[in-house]
Amino acid sequence: MKILQQMSVMGHERVAFHQDPESGLRAIIAVHDTTLGNALGGTRRWCYASESDALMDVLRLSEGMTYKSAAAGLAMGGAKSVILLDTPGQEPTEAQARAMGRFVDTLGGAYIAAEDVGVSPQFCAWMRDETDHVMGDADHGGDPSPYTSLGCFNAMKSCLAHAGRPVDFAGVTVAIQGLGATGFKLARLVREAGGDVVATDVNPHAIKRAIDELGVRVLADDEDLFSLDGVDIIAPCALGAVLGEDHIDHIKAPMICGTANNILVDPDSDGQRLKDKGVIYAPDFISNAGGVIRLAGLYLGMTESEVDAKVAEIEATTLEVLRATNQHASAYDAAVAFAKSRIEAGRTPQTA
């Protein structure tokens, strides 16, 4: 990959690489845009097939964070970081977390790290021992996943409203891909609201917990979540790039709204495919913004009630974007235009 060329195409300001021989840390930080302010974004620990895959992931994730913060009305930019693991499920260590904290500190606050896949509040606390530029430990926002799930649940309400259906989950079936931190909490919200949940996960312990605690129906081995009959909303809540041409061709559900980042394989073409098929798609960086609203809000000095109000606003923002789809090629394009308009407003000096 021609890194500088890719940065230019996607609009990134900075990409930094770091390796720490003592701890074994190998990491990348991508800062996409700081027009609206310093950039907060999670740190993802993952075993990638190649360094190129890791780089593309952090570039896409950081771009999404720019749009996510802007669309949520936060005075924050967009960035992300990834830690490359040697083997899947490699246990986190304090030494690597501290090394990551020192790496984050070299950017002088332009990037504020937080939780993502594979990172816990404890990992954030270890990073924070080396830098002030971290959110998500127990004393600085904690686990943001409940807010991510609640924001997505609010976005689902907008999908129902846009479809002309009652904003009521009684009789609604949601198919959730991934019962991790956000997927499980989203399933609980749907069940508490009277909805049904069918789900899948690679972790048998997550499956058992969802069955025992929530009464979730789990997919049989020969069932495909994306082509199930009787599903109203598909909610991708694991890793991204799960909806491409093949899946979209077989989707039977009328709505898609999940907590995962970068749900579409190719946002431009796949967003158009969904629109052409008549599927209502809540763009992921709108629907899953609750977590960043929580951590960025506290970083910016918001009160708990102000944070809660902003998470609640996801419902109205999602509906505004969905209603604007008629003027754009797809809901994804409408969401990007919405976010970019806020970035441009922040870039342009305001006159009295």
C-alpha cells in the first residue's frame, strides 16, 4: 500500500507507527481530522492477517470517528489506534499497555485513546499511568459500551418511525450478530422493550449467557443471520465489513442498525445497493455514537445529564439523516454529507 497516497485520498493528517521491543508492542495511530478539536478514538487489539490489513483498518476506523464526532455535535476530531497481536486472543499485559500509553503521549494530546475491541478499563488505566490523554478507565468515563448500545437502540426507533411503523418493539424481531460488550446490552434493551432477539456469536459462553439471562434464540448451524425470514432489524454488533454485495442480495429484513463500525464492505456501492433494495440503513457512525459521546462529552466537561441528552439525540439525528436520503445516493452518503457540513461549519470563521 502507498501510505501517503492513501492518506491523501482519505484525508488523513497523520499516521504514526511504533514498536517497543521490551513489551512486544506493535501499534499504529491514525489521526484523520482535527478541524473540530483534538481527536478521541478507541484502541483496538486484534490479530490481523497482515500489516496492510491493520493499516487499512485503522485508516477506515479513524475516518469513521471524524464523521461520528461531527455528526454527534462534538467539538472533537477523529482518530483511532490499533495494536497488532501475534496470536488471536493474546492476553493483554501491563507492559504493553504502558508502552501504548507512552506512544499516545508522543502526539501531545492530538489523539486521546479509549476502549475498543480487546481493551478494558484496566488496560486504559495502565495506559493512563503513562499519559493524560486516555479516557475509559474507571475514573474517566469507564466502560462506554452501555451508551453505545443505548444509542443504537435509539437509532432503531428512528428506523421504525421512518418505515412508518409504530415506535414499539412489541412484535419486532432483531437479529444480532455478536453478543459481546455492546451486542449483549443491545439484546437486553430490545428484550426489555418487548422485542424478540435471534443472535449468533463465536463465543459459546456469550451464547449461553444470552440464552440464560435474556431468552435469546440462537441461530442453528444451517441458518444465515442475513437471510433469515421474519426478521425486522439486522444488528451487526461485532467487527466491520460484514455487509457486501453477496449478503445484501439475500437480505430479507427491511432495516439494518447495529453497533459495529464500518459495517459496509464498500460504503459507496453497498450503500446504493441497500437503497435500491429498499432496505433502511442507519449509518453506523450515527447509530453507534453513544460510546464516544460518553467519553468525549466527559473529556469536554459535560455533565452526566448533558451526556445523556446527547445520547438521546441520536434518535433525532438518525431520523434526520434517513429523511435526507431522497436527496442523496444512499443513507451512508446522506450521513457523510451531514457530518461534513458540521466540519465545514467548524472550519469557517463565524461572523457576528
